[in-house]
Amino acid sequence: MDVVAIIPARYGSTRLEGKALLDIAGKPMIQWVYERAGKARLVHDVVAATDDKRIFDAVKGFGGKAVMTSASHKSGTDRLAEAAANIKCDVVVNVQGDEPLIEPEMIDEAVKPLVDDSEVYMATLKTKILDAEELNNQNVVKVVTDQNGFALYFSRLPIPYVREQENPPSSPFSKGGKEGDFSKDGKGGLGHYKHIGLYVYRKDFLLKYAKMQPTPLEDAEKLEQLRALENGYKIKVVETKYNSIGVDTKEDLERVRGLWPNRKNISKPNSSL
């Protein structure tokens, strides 16, 4: 199968404008994302999809491939679908343009289910939550899956709620607790998982998915992936040992810059960053 990684990158981010071009260790952030995506074994090509000529020129400047897309798109998925429609491929990987620490192995892990099983149309990743702060952070999306690894639900709330768990959070967004309090129940059988926003689609499903109307749960949680579940489609969720940091704010940017000298150790297995 032809697998193409597409990086949607717009300039007008509301919380951190022009973040794709912000410098990290001498390179624009999108270059780090592009280069790391290109190291995935199962990816055959990488393309940046943008609405801004500054980003387009920057990608071309470091020797990458880029396409211009409409500035009217309301989501990265819409931008992804426009770019994918004009690319010959079987599978499309949506690599977030604000994930400069993404591990190539994570991309391969998410692609593999579509390579192995023709009945899987969409896949993503999860990693175990190891501390209370992440569990209670509304910006950290959680996921629960069935026994076959397909998503049951995504939420900004800490799910599942373990009624008889030791040291439960005093409220949904409590900052109490310590590392490990919420990672398993007393029997060690249940974990809480962070959703990592890397998506893989079969191209024909992506084009169909992008045309679906927003759904009630999607609007309530502001989580676009719920649209697939609400329309009856399954999402395969692969557990990864790695973690990552999305750059959404100036604080996130400074955190990544501060960690950069030790980046080889940042996303080690079971690291909570």
C-alpha cells in the first residue's frame, strides 16, 4: 500500500499564531515534524498542507513537499482531505504540525492495523496516564476501548470513573493525588489512557468522513473523532509506550525548547513528560 503522511499546518492558530514557523533549536517547528514523519518505516512520502504561503515557502526551503489548500477550512481534517484528494495513495496519516517530538515508531504503530486488516478504516494511539495532573487536565483527551482495542468513547473528563478506587480525585478536575494514584485500580487491571492525536485513514474513508456533518457529542466535547463513532464507524486504538507534547501555547513552546537538549530521552517508554 502507498502510505502518505500529510501535515496540516495553518498560520492563524488562535492560541499561538504562526506556530508552524516558530524556531526550535534552529529549525521551524514544521521541519522537525516533517523530518520525523519521514523516518517512519511504513510511510512512503510526506507532504505539508497549508493555507499560508509563508509556511509553503518554508517547507520548500528545506527541501520538503507542500501543497496550498483553502483558507476556509474549519478543521485539520478538512485540509487533510483536500490535499489527499489530489494525491495517489491508499492510506493517509494525519500528523499534527505541532508535534515536533513525535516518534517515527508511533506513526508505524498507528499505520500497522490498516496494513494488517482490510476491515480497519481508521486508527489512532493511546498511552497510559501516569499522573493526576494529566488525568484532570481538560486539554488532555482520554479514551476508553473495548476488549478488541476499538474506541468506545473519547472525553476531556477522566474516564473511566473507578468508583471503589483508592485515592480517587476529589472532583473531576482536582489537582490532588500523586503519580500512580490513577493509573490502575487496586487489582492492577484498569488504566486510564491519554489519546494521542495521530490519525491514520484509508483514503476513501477519509474523503467520506470529511463530508459528514458535525455530531452532537463532537460539538459538546469539541472532539472531532467522535463524529466517526456517532456515525457507527470503528476506530482502532493502538497502545504505545511513547508520549509526546503538542505545542498549543507559548508555555508549551518554551517547555519543548527547554527539553530539546535531552529530546532523545523525552518520549522514552512510560515517560509522563
